[in-house]
Amino acid sequence: LVESLRSEKQSVRLGAIEIVQKMGSHAKAAEGPLMALVSDPTPKIRAGAFQALNAVGAKPETLLPKLQAALQDESPLVRRAAASVLANVGSEAKPALESLTLILQDNDPLVKNAAVKALGAIGEAAEPAVPKLSELLNVADGGLQLDVVEALGKIGSNAKLAVPRLVELFSIERKNLRLALCQSLASIGAAASAAIPTLQAALQNPDADL
């Protein structure tokens, strides 16, 4: 398997990466060759290598420098893979905070979505990203909007600057969004006290989809 990862044939390298992803931690010996493949000339291989490194359990401190660099990769496939792996890294992805915040403006919606989830996974330490995340609450993409609401909830009380915009979103009659808003505002806690009247009105309205 390790030799296949070093093959000159692209198809063989790709096949080996897929096998490693399925094997997970049982393929720990493949970590070295995979680290080399994050610089492969083929975007699909670079992206797959990051995902495979995450699957085998590569240490975050080893991955972070390469993941941060990959967030600026020319390929959206690689940028999305890097952001997705950072979401799995969780709070330890804090060093990538600035880079993740920058790609909230990415032209690829899937990259943007992965960055939102990664910032939410960082948690309270992602406070500097709150203004940019709040701007995304205006998007027409309902799925992305929902992910932003959930990410702000994971940032907790440090997302207090987003409360006014979160309250405004109650005007959208979408049950899953309103439920997410309630959960996020509850996670923000006392800093979201300004939302209490809106929440009470929504709960008392028999026609409200909540």
C-alpha cells in the first residue's frame, strides 16, 4: 500500500488513498507518503491525501502548517478538503483562524460552507471571525445560513455581536432555521438577553412554524 502511494501512476495513487481512508488508523504506516502527496500536482490527490491523513489520525500540530497553506490552494477541491479536516481538528485548529476567516469570502460555496463549520468547531476562540460570519447570515443559501447560525452558537457568548442579526432572522418562517436560532441564542447565553422578547413572541404565536 505504501509503495502504491509512491507510484508514478496517478490512478494507482488515487486508489491507494481511497484504501487508506477506509482503513483509517490501521493504515498509520502510510502517514509519511501521504504527507508527501499533499504537494502532488493533481488536486484530487492533494485533497484525498489530507482526508486520508485525517483518517489515519495524523497529529494536528503536524498537519496544521500544511492545512493552512492548502486553504490558499488554487483548487477549490483542495481548499474544501483542508477546511473540512480543520473542522475535524476542532479547537486545535485555532492557528488557522485567520486563514479560515479569509475564505469565508471564497467564490466556491462548498469551500465557504466548510470554513464556517471549521470556525464553529474552534469554538469560543473563533470570536474574531464573528463579524464575517454575521455577514453571511444575509445569504440566500438556506443551508449555509443554517450552518452559520449553528457555528455562532458553538462560539457561544463570544458571538454576542451577532445577536441582533440572529434575532432579525426570526422573520424567516422556516422551522429548522428557527430551531437553530433558539439553540444558538441559548448557547450565547446572557449576552443574548435582547432576544428574549422575540423568542417569547415566537413561542406564543400559534401560527409560528416553531
